[in-house]
Amino acid sequence: MAFTCFYTAYKEARAAVPVTAGYDASPGIASWLRSCPAPQFIHSGNWWNIKPEKRTREVVLKRQAALVNDHTVGLMSMNVQPGNDPLYWVHGDEEGGHMQACLDNANFARDEARSMGIRAPVYCTLQPATSRNAEAWFQRAIDAGHSNLCMGVSEFLRSPGHRNEGTRRILEITRVVRQLLGKKSGFIHLSGLTSYHLLPVVAALGATSTDGSTPVQSALAYGTVFFPGTGKGMSASALWEGRASLEWDCPCSSCRSRPKEASLRALMDPVERVNHNLDTWELLVREINERVTSDPTSWYAVKKAGLPPASKRPWAIAIDLLERE
């Protein structure tokens, strides 16, 4: 099955890339989604910036249903905040209560969606902190009939001081879930992950899709332009100022048809930056589907020498996990 990356919906996108929209999206987004032919994944919202009374499983599903159209390929069930500590996964927590609530919410959403005539699958979203708990609780989800599985992972990557450990746990959990599904045609979605360096790694371990805002929000909020092939990011202004000595042979659909100076000048525009970044990510997704998932060990062996440290560390973990089997 093909690996897919869903990006924050952006109305000015030139290409019909896969998009994600939250249940709390503005009312005007529904009509745009209906007109967008790309695959669409409907998010259940992040707990840390939404008041609990505005994010109940009934409210979430009702608003998700209003966004469903012929291009919807999945709905994310409502995950549950494990506690008030954003580093719950590091400091420890009582996982049974919130994990059961997550599973109950997924069962509710699946059954209600069916009764509403929604054909798009509901992704059962759980929030384990360790691979051990992931194994126990995702097995319960599978036993309950779920084959579309999901985990919110952005909180594992939020703290720079704990990011290496968070990355390791994401990779271990991804592999555990893939092993639980075995040869079944199940899906694994990692919500909140559009790291250029991690996409091929999680795909190699069995993830089938991710979602996130990095290509869009970095371009809009910080003026960041990403380099195809490396994922290196620079501000558009720095690129323009250094244009005389900069090598720029970008294969994205925008840049490849323009001289270097015209490309760099265009990237001063936020819309052009977003489209460039989306192209950059989609080129990576294409490589993942053409080369990485079929033989990740061989791909890594060929690419290893040229990968940055941010890629080498997670790949070393992934190769170790794959070789244990």
C-alpha cells in the first residue's frame, strides 16, 4: 500500500496534494474540501489548545461528518489527554484510564459513523507512552475490530531536550503496531509528523500515512524554504541575499522551469514558498513509495553516507528494529 503524507489544507496550493483538516476548521473550509480532488484526512483536534467542553466525542464526530465528502479517506477518532503534564510520556502516568477512554471514543465514532452512512474509515487513535503499552492496547483495538490505527506523536517531538528519546519511542511503537497487524491490510497513521528526516524512516517501519503542518506553516510563519533531497531549511531572504554563490538546481515543479534568480526571487512570496515546500515533500513521498518501502535496508545503505545526522540517528534505530525480526 502507498505511503501518504497529509498536509495542512492550503487553498492556494497549485497541486492537489493530500490534505488534513481539523474538526474545528472554519465553516468555509467544507466547500473548498468538496472541490479539492485530493485525498483528505479529517483530524480530531489537539487537546492542548482546545477547551474540553468544545471537544467531546459527540461534537468532534458531528463536525467531522459535516466535512466528509467523496474525497475523505479517513477520520481520526478523538484521543484523550493523559494528564496535565505535556511530558507525560517521559515522566510516567497511569495509562489505563485514558487509554480505555481513547478506545471507547474510537468504538463510538466507528459505530456512529456507520449509522450515519459515512463510508470513510475511522482511525482508532490511542496514546501509549511506551512500546509495551502500545502492544497491549493496540491489540485490544484490533480485537475490537479496528484495522485503521492511529497515534498522535507531536508531543513526543515538542521538547528539544527529549526529542531523541521521543523519536526512539515513536519508531519502536510504529514497528510494534505493524507487527501486531501482521499481513493484514491494516493502516497505521502517525498524526503530527511531517519531519522530512523521519518520513522515510517511519514508512520503512510500517507507517502508511502521517499528517502535519511543517511545509505550510514554516513557509508562512518563518519564511522557510526547504531544499529537496536534504530537507535543509533556509529563510527565503537568506537564499536571496546569498544567491550569487548559491548552487540551486531544484527539481520542484516551480523552480525547474525558471532560472535560478527568478526562482529565488519568487520564493520571497509566501504562496510560492508553500507550493515549493509541498513539492519538496511530495518528491520525498514519491521516493519513499518507489524505493524505500520495498527495501529500506538497501536504500539506507546507498544513501547513508550523504544523510545528515538528523536522519542517520533514527535510521540506525530503524535498521536495528528491522534486523531483530
